Amino acid sequence: MWRLNKVHHKASKQGDSLEELRLKRREHEKALRQARRDRQLVSKRLLLNEDEDQPEPTMDTNTAEQDMVTLFHNLQHSGPEREAHLKALSKALRDPSAQLTFIKKENSMHLLVSLLTGSNATCRLQAVRCLHELSHSPHNNVAPACLPATPYLLTYLSGQSTKFTELCLYTLGNLFPDSDVVKDKLVAQGIIPALANCIENQRHNLAVVEAVGFTLSQLLQVKDAAEKIIPTVLASSIPSHLLSVLTPDPKFGLAPAIECAWCLHYLTCSIEDNRVLLAHRAMLQCSSLLVSLGGAVASGNKEEGMELLIFPLLRCVGNLLSFCPVEDLTTQVGDHHIVAALCALLEAYLQTQPALARESAWVLNNLTAYSSAFCSALLTLNLVPGLIQLLPFSQGINTMILRVLANIAHNRKEFCVQLANLGLLSALCATLKMADQEMVTLSMDVLFMLVVSGPQVAEEFVRHGGLSVLEATQYNSEGEIRQRATYLLKTLEENISCS
């Protein structure tokens, strides 16, 4: 796992509306999620005050340390200016050297915790902002220093304002990457039940739900999550709540659904038995949403950031398919139009997001591997010609499409005849000439199934000039490919002589 450079959320200027602030925040969060498309990601997030401009430039180290000493001294003495001193402290703690100076001061964290748990609501908010700045520190020794505050942060997840709860959640999420000690302590303190209660009680507050998703995703990516974290998460109410958030809210946007979809992805790829998620009908929910998104994309509606939701949904379905009993496949996946959605996504993102197109083809392969119903759906919905046209594309997409076509051919002999009638034979003549040996090998596998399905197909292949292509492949290749070409030529002659 790796860490993206920290993503700072732009703060709005005074007078900006809450919606404008949210849009600016989403722009920066998009950069974070964008990196998740091809790999898992542990990261940190920094939420700035809504009433502030951009952070001030980093101060000179000596000046920052002196200011920190002064601020700490001022905070030790109660008075009407304490709120202002706390606000100044939260700003000062954006400087990495000031963070180290603060945690080294005797009783500094004790003072901050006392303000966090005090009766003054404004001081509590500023205190959690200070902790949030510390949680975002690049120094590994800062996170363990925050441990005295974590029980209170967990307690506050059950109440307080949206802003306060968000800060607590993002602060907790930032503490995981730097320290196993912090992670173990938070798990022992009950962070998983706390997150479950929070998402249940705040399920209509999408800003909080998004923050829960971020914090949970951080937790699910720690190195021993499969043994120490995921069983407890699966035994809680969290999976059902994650699934309930998958449908994007038209007013709030895609962000909460994206966060929860990535959590589900981390769950599906980290355990060997996904029966619990299947029992929650996770595959049906993810598949249904993919059908909706595929329909939107096919009609030209490619909302910005939509691919960041599609990626984890594809991975969830692809992983869950591996654990689904064949007899339950249709029930678990639902609508056969999932194949149309996958083809729409494949074609729509082929040029701009080839990794997403490859994921779509991978799911299509898993879906057709054991199901004649979904193979038949590809033929019935006339989707095969579009797949055949994509065979010239590289980046692993054409090999995955050939596997899908092989699944169809392997399923029934009558499917082989249909594939031949749809133009697959001439396409195979082209793929047999490719330099990619995997494509050549797969092409011969598919061709073999077509040829042995009946003499008419074999004769059609010869009419397309396939005989000379196979002879050239045999002549120009070595090893296994030459042996396969030789055997295929023999099989071709035998089938033609039987007609």
C-alpha cells in the first residue's frame, strides 16, 4: 500500500455559499479518489475551516517554535481570550515543526483533552481542530501522542454537530496510517461499533456518512485487516448500511456512494469467503447500480467523477462472482441487462479510461464463465458484434474480450455457429497475425471450439483465408504455438473432409 501526497481541501472565502465550499472540497477529494482506481490507497485528509482563506505560508522554524511556546503558555491560563488562543493554535499546528514542539511540551495533550471535554462548545470545536491538524502531521511520532484524545473522539461520534462529527471522523481516519499502536488501541477502544452506530444514527446526513466511509476505508486497508478488522466489520451492521448508501443522492453528489463502494471493495478483496456479503445481497445491489450507471453512460450522461464509483462497483461484482454458487448466479446478479451495462461501460471508457474498460471486460468474463444465461444474453441483445470490433485494442482489453468469446463458444455448439455468423472468424484471422503471443494462443483456443462445432464453420473459416493464416502461424512460430497450429490444421482438415 502506498500513500498519496496529502490532499488539502480548499477553504471558501467569506461570503461563499456552503454549496460553493462543498464543490471546492469535492474537487480536491477527486484527486484522492482518482488514485484509487488501480490500487489500494492509504491517505490523509485535512479539512480547513470554512471561514478561512488558504493556509498561510510556513513560518521560519524558530519563529514557529517561539509562537508555539507563547500560545501554550496563554492556553494554560483561563480567560475570555482562550477561544482566540485555541484558534491561533490550530493555525500554528499546520506547521510540522510546531507540531513536534507542541507534543514535546509537558502536559500539552492533557491540556488539549481538557479543552476537548470541557463545557465550552466553541473551545471543544477548536480543540478538535487542533487534534485534526496534528493527525495530518508528516511525523510518525505525532499520531501516538494523540492517543489520550481518541476515547473522547469516539464518544463524540454519537452526537454533536455535523461539523464536529466530521472533524472527529477525519481525525481518527488520519491516525491509522502512521502507527500500528494507534490502530490496535482504537480497535480495542471500540472504533468499529462506534462507526456502526454513527452511520446508523446519521444515515440521512450524507456529509457524516462520507466521513465514516473514509475512516472505515483507512481501517480496512491496514496490513492485518483480514484477521483483526474485517471479521468484526462483517459481524456488525456496517455492511448493510454501506449498501444502503450506494445509490447516489442527486443533490449531494457521488462522494458518499464512492467512499462506501471502496469500503465494500476492500471487504470483498480481503477475505476468502464472501458468503456474508452475498447474504446481504451485495452483488445484487452493486449489479443493479451498474445497470443504472451503464444505462446513463450509454445515453451520453457521463457525470464527472462517475468512473470513481464505477471502479469499486466493478471490482465488488467481479470478486463476488468468484464465490457465488452457479445455481444462485441469476438470483444474485439479477437483471440480465448487466451484460449490456458492462458493454456500454467498456465502449464508453475505452479511450479515456482504459483501466476501467479492462475492469468491465474482466467482470464480463467472470459473469459468462459459468452461465449459459448470460452468454445467451450477449447474443440475444446483439452485443457480440461490438465486442468483436474491440479485438484490435491492446492494454489487456482484447485478451479479456477473447476470453468472454471463448466462454460463449465453450457453452454450446449452437453459440459457436452464431459467433461465426456474427463475423468472429474473420476477426480471428486478424488476431492470429498479432505479435502478442497470448492473443495468438487464445485465438487458436477459440478457433478450435468453433471448428469442431461443425463442418460448416470450418469451411467458412477456409473461405475467409484462414488456412493460409494458420500455415503462416505454424511456419513463423515456435514451441507451443507451432504445436497448436499444427493440431488445429489437422482438426480443420478432418472436419472439412467429414462434410
